[in-house]
Amino acid sequence: MVKILFVYSDGNNEDLNGDIESCIDELGIGRPQIQFCGVDINSETHVSLDLIKWAEIIFTFEETTRDELLRQFPQAVMKDLRFLDVLEEDLTHISLLKNLLKRNLS
């Protein structure tokens, strides 16, 4: 079972978390283990070395989030780090989210 970590700027997006889980279910790739976190120190779940070690695939949406993740945890570069190049607020469009995940997980 693949372990996927989604890293947001703030990590506090319950609606988007549910949408991501639903989209992955629809892809029919099995049921990966999924964690969500943020690079912001005030995130509900702040990214940690334990989460980085746990993950097999790490997704970031925005370039600034990827850069901050790598600044805090340079060892993340050794993981399968996937940059989706989309603003987090644009992911409210479920079709965009599905297409991004399909391209990156199928």
C-alpha cells in the first residue's frame, strides 16, 4: 500500500482533503495511506521529519510550498516529490483536481 503525503501551505483544508480522498478512490488505484500537513508553523498538522520518512510520494501544489518544504526538510528531495503547479484555491474545481491526480498517480 503506497503512502502519500499532501503538503499544503497551511495544512488546514478539510474540504480539499475529502475531495482528494474521493478522487483517489475514483481512480481505482487501490486505497493508499494518505496524510495531510502544512509547512506553516501554525498548521494543524505541521510537516515533520517523521511524516517525510513515512511518505513514499509527497505532493505539493504550489512552488512556494515545495520550496518551503525543502528549506525545512532538505531530505525530502530524496523522496518521490511531485509538484502539481496549481494554486491551492483553484483546487475547489473538482475536475481540475481529478485530472491532476490522474496524471500523477495513474
